[in-house]
Amino acid sequence: MAYRPGKATIAAVTLAFSMTLIPAGPASAGLISTDRILEQERVSSDRERVSSFVARDDVRKEFQKHGVNPDEAAARVSALSDVEIGQIADKLDGLPAGQDAATALIGAAVTIFVVLLITDILCLTSVFNFTRCVNR
């Protein structure tokens, strides 16, 4: 004996298929300019850079040193507008990379001293009197 659906089942399936033919609403399409896409990518990139900067351990320690909760600071950064994030990201580009001029000069002086000391020990130069070379 073959299965025969009842009238209620047929009516329900017919109604379900009929509903797919009714348009949901007018669809609109438009072109998106390249500038708009680039702006959105720049904003998301800036937001990611600022968020990763705030998440760094040394920055979190500085927040704590100044009495600011690092988690609250991160929440406030995520609540900033796109324009504010862009301004902060631009300022991040201009910040020094972790050293000042005095540190750079001291590092250069130590490097030059070590190079001259090694060349003096190898008897290639005669700069320091405390290194004694047999060939001099």
C-alpha cells in the first residue's frame, strides 16, 4: 500500500512553496567607491594597531604606575570613534622607538670603544696604551 498524504499536508506544502514566490522587499544595489573601502581598511588597521599598543605589557605597567586600570583603558580605546583612533594612530607613528638621544650616544661610544679595543688587542691599531702588542 502506497503512502498518500492527507489534504492538510498537501495544503501546508503548497502554502510553504507559495510563500517563497512572494518578494521580501525591494533590493537595491550600488557601487562602493575604492576610497570608501580603503578608508574602512585604514580605520580597522588603525584600531588594531592602537589596541595592540594598549595591550603591550610595558604599556599596561605604565598604566598601573599612573593609577589607571589597564582593562578599563582598553575598553575606552575600543569605544573611541574612528576619527579619534586615527589621531592616536598618527601620534603613535611619531613616538620615539624606546630610546632617547643620550642612550643612543652612550651606546655608540661603548660600541666604538669595544671595536678599538679589539683592534688594539689584535695589534691592528695602537690607540690604547694599556694594550701591549709584541710587534710595536
